[in-house]
Amino acid sequence: MAFAVMAVLVPNARPDDGQRKGEPTCVDRGKNGTDESPVPCHDGQNNGPAHVSIEKEKGKKRNSFRAWLHLADQVQATQPDWLSPLGTTSGRLKQEFRYDIWDQPASGGNRNYQFGGNKGLEVITSSRTQILIGVPTYLLVSPNGPPGGFGDLPLMLKFRISSAERTEGNYLVTFLLAATAPTGSHRYGAGEAVVTPTLAFGKGWRRFDVQSTLGVNLPAGDTAKLGRQVLWNTAFQYQAAWKLWPELEANSTFYTTGKYVGETQVFLTPGLGFGRAHFAGRFRWSSAVGVQIAVTQFHTYNHRWMFSTRVSF
């Protein structure tokens, strides 16, 4: 009985049977385009043209990824190779992940720790643009403060207006459009979206460079509480031996409206950077450390230790 069922389900075939009449065929051409041999269009084992199309699709994705990396290399090669300062936002378009940690005194003998520093992943998207997808800063007041929590989500678009690498002028001019989006943690966030249009510019002379930004905070709401501030930051850097970058920054805030209207706050920030050091494949590592010190009578905090680590690719 079993043999009878098999005879019905399986047609007669012999090992030397050729291609049956009516079976679809494809032409497989050699590299010279002349060799032709009929093959089944699909044999059910993923080694026919269907499988080839999948491999081609994977190849296209790999080529697109390599083209994007090549574009990023070209963009970065047409800019100065300065290290990113601690407090002054860099006008360079770059491929980098950055994570900062801040430590400052708080009331009641506590210390205020901020993890993230409104930084994150920076990715070049075209020959003139870069976006930052930030990591919300986590704030912790220790040892006797309120529960920790996340602040607002930082975002940024950079548009390169003009730039030149070291041997072609060593300068840059970039427009930045930064923003923070509220995450619901109003204890540590602004509670409203804040947009900060900024102009970044810089010039280098051999091993010395000056990088500066000028922008304004524009809250989307509750301006009576949040106010508007003009932000001016300038970093003076020197490229020393052993990949060291000593720097001095001036970080200024001018309160035009809001709670502190008419006040000015200025910090001086001495720091030391290191990098970029190669450690694997395309990846480069750099870091910087410094202290921000209030030098005006009015200040919202006295001083802050800052540590930054970056991985570029």
C-alpha cells in the first residue's frame, strides 16, 4: 500500500533525466558575457536568481554604507582638525559620539552630578549638514538631595557655511540650530521646548586656534519664568606635543528677560584635551577635563568640574 501511495505522489524519474519540457529556464552568462547555460530560475534551495537578487541588495546596502563613510571623510577633510572644546560648541561637522559628566557644589552640602551634558551622537548627513541626536542628561543630587531624573532631549542641526582645512586657510563658519524637547521630567527640565539659533566661527594659526559661538535661547512658552539669554562662548586652544590640547574658555550668559533680567554671568574654563588617538579600525578616541569658575559677582553656581569623552568614526 505504501508503495502505491508513493507511486501516485512521486512521478517516475531517473537519475539521468534531463530538464523536463516546459520548465522555466534562465541564462547564466560568464564574465565575458558569451558563455550561456540554461539553469532553473529557482530551485527551492536559495541558490538561484532569487538568492542572487538578495545578495545584490545586500551589496547595494554595503556600497551605500561605504559611500556614506567616504562622504563623511571628505567633509571632515575640508575642515580644520581642531579638538572639540569643553564648553564651547564646535562648529566642525563630525562623526562622533560624545558623553560629558559635570560635578558642581549644591546647597546643603550636596553635590550636583550631571551625566550626559546634553551631548550624544553626531552624524554627517550631507556635504554641508550634520545632526546631533542627544542623550537626555541624568541629574543626581547627592547625598541628601531629591530623587534623580532625566532632563530634556537635546537636538541639533549644523549647516556648514564655509570652511577650509589647515593648509587652505584653517577657518570655519557654521550655522547651528539647537533645541531641547521636554521629556516630562519637569523637576530637571525646562518644561517647554527651547530653540537656540547660533553662529559658530573659528580661525587657526598653525598650532593655535580660536573657536567662538554666539546664540540666543528662545523658549516656546513660559518666557516669564525661563526668560531669554544671549550666549557667547569662546575657546582658545593650542595643539601641543603628545596629542595634548591645553585650552582656556570664556563662557558668558547675558539675561535679557526673565527672572535674572539685566544680569551677566561669566565663567573662565581652563582645561586640557587629549586626542585623537587611534584604537580600532576607523575609531578614534579623545577626551578633555577642566573646571568652570565664576568670575562675575552674579552667578547661578560657583564652579563646576567637567569631564568629556568622545569616540569619532
